[in-house]
Amino acid sequence: MGTDVCLDVLQQRTASLQSTVTVPSIKKHRDWECCRMLFGRRRQLHSRTVRIGYGPVGGDGAAFAPNKVLFQQFKFFLNLYFLLMACSQFIPAIQIGAPITYWGPLGFVLTITLIREALDDFVRFLRDKELNGEKYERLTRDGTRVEVNSSDIEVGDVIIIEKDRRVPADVVLLRTTEKSGACFIRTDQLDGETDWKLRIAVPFTQHTNNEAEIMEINCEIYAEKPQKDIHAFVGTIKVTTEDQVQDGSLNVENVLWANTVLASGTAVGIVVYTGRETRSVMNTTLPESKVGLLDLEVNNLTKLLFVFVMVLASVMVIMKGIDANWYRYLMRFVLLFSYIIPISLRVNLDMAKLFYAWQIGRDKQIPETVVRSSTIPEELGRISFLLSDKTGTLTKNEMHFKKIHLGTVAFSSDAFEEVAHHVASAYSGRLARHSFSAKLQTAVEAIALCHNVTPIVENGTVSYQAASPDEVALVKWTETVGVRLAQRDLHSIQLQLGIGQTKVFQILHIFPFTSETKRMGIIVKDETTDEISLLMKGADTVMAGMVQYNDWLEEECSNMAREGLRTLVVAKRSLSAAELEAFDRAYHTAKMSISDRSQNMQNCVNRMLEKDLQLLCLTGVEDRLQDQVTTSLELLRNAGIKIWMLTGDKLETAICIAKSSGLFSRTDNVHVAELVCGCTAVVCCRCSPEQKAQIVQLLRKYRAPLRVAAIGDGGNDVSMIQAAHAGIGIDANEGIQCSTLLFFLRVVAEVVFATRKASVSGS
């Protein structure tokens, strides 16, 4: 039964490949860093084939590099100036004292700098070691489990990932503990979205009785060359048995990306990308050595003082009289006047930065703050732009159902008991089918069916797994009004009614939500009445053209938006058996097409289903903000700091949160053309980690004198934080990767603490 279920899922979500694939032999893709540094050529990325039980070996390493630190220090004119002065004492003609008088202070300054950088790197090394030392289980060729560090995992390894564990590499999902082969992952560390993503195991390996049998399968997996796109994957799988060779295609639903978190069950997967070839690393920009504005100003002041020294030395030579040895006297006067430029200035600044960083760590109003780099703490007092992540930074990521609107009447949270009464009356059969209670019951039932939520019972407690926290909020709300999601699998949904009855619906088709369609749909069949229904929910902008004429949808959507609620339009269409049969034939033809398969499938749905829908209701869900976030943002604006919100979430979500947090007025319109540096607040949505960093770089390039800070709490924020003049990381529920690579702060308990850093500490 499990095999049939998995094959059915694969047929729905992936297209079978009926040709033999010629693939290159397995190769190890080493990153020869030394060669790249010498010759400036990057290694080429290639596709690869991995076989279960076979894989290349090798690894990379990193260490503290004093030569790099010295190079960064001698970029400052002050240090370079005193280096030249010290070197000049080896020339007898211009020597004016013991060389130690010049080399001693310079060596002391550089030693202090090296020690400070080494300590910062050592702390980062310990953090990296902690992550690289995470233990995972790897299957050997005989099917036994061995424990390995995450840093020792290689391409071709078959690893076991437990629930709530970080995925250490990009892996193709071979098997899960669920009979259906399904599992959910959290991708907030990768793309910033808190929605749980559904993943499906390869059916050829899912049907095995245990993970040990996987190692006995003669299987080859072909994977495309590494790339940045986290929403696409092209691969094939070939399973060879004694009597036949089976080929199948792989897509993104069969892959677990590195730094995602397994949210359900236990998974077995084969590693296809590691290290720099993983999607998460390829979407992270390389860190740069940051230089504070104060250091740049001191550097420029040093140049002015050097010009003054040269002028003063020239005047002294002229007053003495110019002769054949004038250049010797010029150099001697330069050496004598060199102390006009204080070499102790750098030491004093470094000591002050260390003290300032120490004070930040001891500030009782921002507890548990750890400074990860002591080179730029003063930058916080000179910030002009603050770029903030949304999920987990401005919001708590807690969704709550607030309102349902049926056109003629709306119910808010204080009237949900009345909704439960209407629903119970409708299910009891005491009211007419077209009564208001029946209409409300139809809307609630549609909300309880149109989703991808799966109830999980653990230790007597029911939890919900879903691709969106909005859907969980909707399902929890229907439970409070008497329609509980009791059970769900790939083929059916069971609802438990408040009056003690149970209704079972057969799932015929699911049309998942995508950022392009902005809607999801499901076709279900009531096993009691044999009624076939298409249920859909989505954004009002797309649903407005699919529902029958009404005069209230647009107005009420605007009203809910002004309340800062995330809105969804719910609609329904009854289908006859003939209509369903005609759609099945057309949809199957679209699924079998080789080119433009996804577009053909969507066109089929649009043409045959998405029209003349009955508008049932409009729902409003609130994403709660962090405590004091509104006053914190107001304080930052009053301090003259311009705030940009960067999020990987949907546009509608971004606008709602921006309005709710007071980032800009609810009456303001959002246009791309207005995203200029003169704006007091800017919202950027659907941003990849690389795009977040590019926005920071854009500000740094076109507003060079101004300082830019970035704040975030997810692994997808690391590039943005590294690119900013000052980066602030929050070790919140999203995970710890963000704090792993931070250059400035590791932990901030709430966004209000960041407010204190940027305004109070800076002053």
C-alpha cells in the first residue's frame, strides 16, 4: 500500500523519465583555495552522479592568517607611514637614533592589533567548531549506522536526519518514517519564509522496509551542477534490478537543502552537495574586512598631518640653506617631526573600542549581548540607514485568526461563540439549507478543508504541520467553532464536528499555493452525499476575477488591510461527475507534456475550473508584532535613521507588517519608483539572501558618507549583515546560523535592544 501511495504522489508531483540517462562518472570537487588565490581562477562547477554506498573523500580547512591581518592594517596610511619611517633607520645617511625607537612602538601597535583580531577569530573558530562537530549518523555499505561529524559528511554519503535537526548538506530524500514518504521542513534559515515546505521521498527507495535495505539497491542519482536557485532542482534517478532498469525524474520536492530543519519524522537521504556547493552557501556573499568611518577619518587626518610635516620640513631645509645634501636634511627633518603624527593614536582607539565593546556586553538593559568583533562598535552611533529583516525580528511569527466576513455580516474575535452556535445549528439539520447559518457552516467547512495541514498526535497532544502558519491559524480557529481537523492523509480528510458527528472527504486533486498563482485549491468529494466541490482560497487580487459578481469584496479587503490583517478570499464551486471526468482527462494530458509542463497544467486549471466560483467569505489573520516594536521604530526615525524592511515573504505580508509596525502610514502607497534613499521607510519583499546583500551594497555605494546597519535573526540574513557597516544579529527562534558568521553582535533578545544600541549607546 505504501508503494502505491508513493508512486501516486510522485506521478502527481514529478514526471516520469522514460529514457536512459548517460551520466559522467563520480568525481570529487575540491576547492583548491591556494591555487585560486595564486592564479585568480575559480574552480568549475559540474554536475555529478552519486551511487548509494559510494562517495568521494576529502575536505577543506581554515585557520587564522596573520598575513591577511597585516595587509589590512597597512592599508591605513598611519601604519604605512611609520613602517617607512622605521625602515629608513636602516639607511646610515639619514639615521638619527637607535632603530628600536621606531620599530618598538610600531611593533607594539601591530601586536595589539594582531592579538585583538586573533581573539575575535578564535571566538568565531569555537562557534564554527561547535556547528561542525554536530553528530549525525551515516549508513555504511552493509547498512550499519556510524556516527560522524557534520564536517566529515561527503558527497555520496547516506545520512539519517532526525526530527528538529539541521540538515547538514544538500541531500536527495530517499526515505521517511511516514508511510506516504512525506515530510515537512522549515526553511526560515534559507529563504526567510516561516512556511513549512512539503518534501516527498523517492518512491524507488521509500518502499523499502528499513534504511538498511536502501544500501542494497543498485541506484544512481544524477544531480545538476551547483547553482543558487533554491526553488528549482533538476536530477534523475536510475534503479537497476535483475530484470529491468527504471528511470525517474527528481525535482525540488525531492531535495532537502542544507541549513533547513526537518520538522517531522526521520529522514534518510543521500548527499549531493556539500560545503561551498550547497544552496545556502552559494546564496551567501563572501565576508569583507570592515573599516569604521572613524578609522577612515583618522586615516585622512594622518594624510593632512603628513603634508604639514613635509611642508614644515621643507621650510626648515630652506631656512638652513639648500646645498648638495638637501634631501638628507629633508628626510632627517621629516623623521624629527614625525612625532607630530601620534603613533599612540591607533592604540588609544583600539583600546577605546575594546572598552566600548566590553561596556555593551555589560549593559543590563540589553542582557545576553555578545560582541563578535571589536573593530567597529563606534559605527552604531553614526548609522543613517537601518535594514531590518521581518520574520522573527519585527514580528513574533505568531498567527491569530481575527475576523471572518460574509458580505452582510462580519464576526470578530469577541463574537466567535455566535459563529459556533450557527455552525452547530446548521449541522443539526434544524435549519433550511439556504439560511444564514447554513451559509456560515459552508464557509467554515471550506476553511477546514482547503489547506495542506496535517494533524500529528504526540504523547496525547495534537500539533499541526503545515506549509504556512496562516493555515494553522485557520485550522485552529475552525476547531474553536466546532469543526476539528481529526485526520488527514494523501487521499482523505476527516472532520470531527462539535455535535459528535464525523465527516470524511476524499481528496481528488490539490493545487498548491505558489508565489506566482497566489492561491491554492482542492477538489474533494463528500463520502456521505457524493457531492464534488472545488474549494479555493487566495489573495483578493487574483480571486476577484474568479468569483461571481459581488459588491463588497474589494471594499472589505481594503478595510481589513487598514486593520493590518492578512486577508484570504475563500470560494467554492460544485462540480458534476462529467465536469470532473473531463478535467481529469485534460489535466492528465497536461501532466504528460514534456515542455512547459507546469504552465500547461496551470492553464488547464484556469480554463476548466477557476471561473464562476461562489464567494463564501473573507478571512483576516494577524501576525503579532514584537513588544515595543512600534515605539522602537518611532524612536529610530526621530533619531534621523531611515528604516528599510527586507523580507523573503510575500508582498501582501510585507505591506501589512509595515503598516502594523508603523513603518509607514496606512494611507501611503507603495511604489517601486519611490524606493530611493530619501524615503524614511522602504519595504523590499521576495528578497533572496544575495539580493538583501546587494541592497546594502547599493546604499553603501550611492550614500558613501552615511553608515548602514543591518539587523536580522536568520541564516538568510548573514549576507546582508556582513555587507553592512554594522551588523546586528538576533539569536531568536529562527536558529543560530545568523549568529555564527556575524561580524558585530551575536545575541540581542528583542528588537528594542537594537534600538538602544543604535540611538542611546551611539550618543
